[in-house]
Amino acid sequence: MTMPDVEASLSTRAAIAFAEYRAGDRQALRTLVDAVTPVLWHVARSCGLSTENAEDTVQTTWLRLVEHAGSITTPQAVLGWLCTTTKREAWRVQRIARTVDPIEESDLEPDDHTPNDPAHVAAMNDEARRLWEHFVTLSPKCQQILRVVCMGGAPDYAGLAEAMGVPIGSIGPTRGRCLAALRSVLLDDPDWSLT
């Protein structure tokens, strides 16, 4: 298998891996999954899915790719196809989830990774709740872009632009405006603490 250049855009790396997978290299599918799964996970989460439902949605997306790999005639289209399939599956899961009790079992279980001091736990929970209350007031585009860029590391602007259907030159300025908007609403909240 040819290793794609690390500096190549996500869409280029995805296209190369997909073409190699369709040519019979089964390891190329692993390369594709490793490269694109973080973006698909954030696409699913940006549709309002819980962590568990987002994980299931991404798995279903990969199954759909294996089932329909022959129908994708242009390898360069695979990233867009994966993002669109993830969105559609997320919407389907959302429709089903609306008929189920919205309280997740994980919300009821203690988190072993937090300190045991109840005051500290309460403060962390309150801070997280306030952050997400303000986050969801942002536009859907801001929510999507901030979810993807907060994954860590340098964001793949070409892949993100393709997945969102926007010009590549607009990603950085949009991210800056979205972060400024979030910062502004947080600073306007008298109960928000920067410490």
C-alpha cells in the first residue's frame, strides 16, 4: 500500500486509501477508517446525537461504505459520501431516539475520572453545563466547525471545507468568528468563571 503524504488533505488521503481498498488492499480500509472516523464522529455529534448513538452511527456509516463501495465511482467523492451518509444516519437515529426516554444510563452512573470532592464535582458539572448551554446558542455551522477543530492537532481545512460544503478560505475566519461569539456569550454570563 502506498502511504499518502502526511501533509496531504484529508480528502486526498481518503481518496487514495479508498482507491487502494477498491483495488483489493484490505489494509487501506483501516487507513481510511483511522483518517476519517474523527470527522465522522463530530459530524454525528453535531447532529445532536449522544456519544453512544454517534459511535453507532459512525459504525453504520462504515458498514454502508463496505456495502456500497462499488457504487462510488470517483474516489475523490468518498469523503463527501461518508459525511452525507453519517448525517442521514444521524437524522434517522434522532427520529428513533425521540420516542425513547432521553435520560441516558451513563448520566446516572458515577464518573470514576472526576475527583471525589462533591463541591469540586458540582462546580465542574455547573461549568460544563453553562458552556454547553452557550455552545448550543451558536449557529449550527459554528457548532459543527468548533466540534471538528477542537479534536486536537492542526485541523484539515481542505477536508473540513469539503465536508461542510464551504470554500476552504472561509474555514479559518469562520472559526475565529465562532470562537469570538462563544467567548462573548461566556463573558456576558455573570456566573461564568475563567478560573
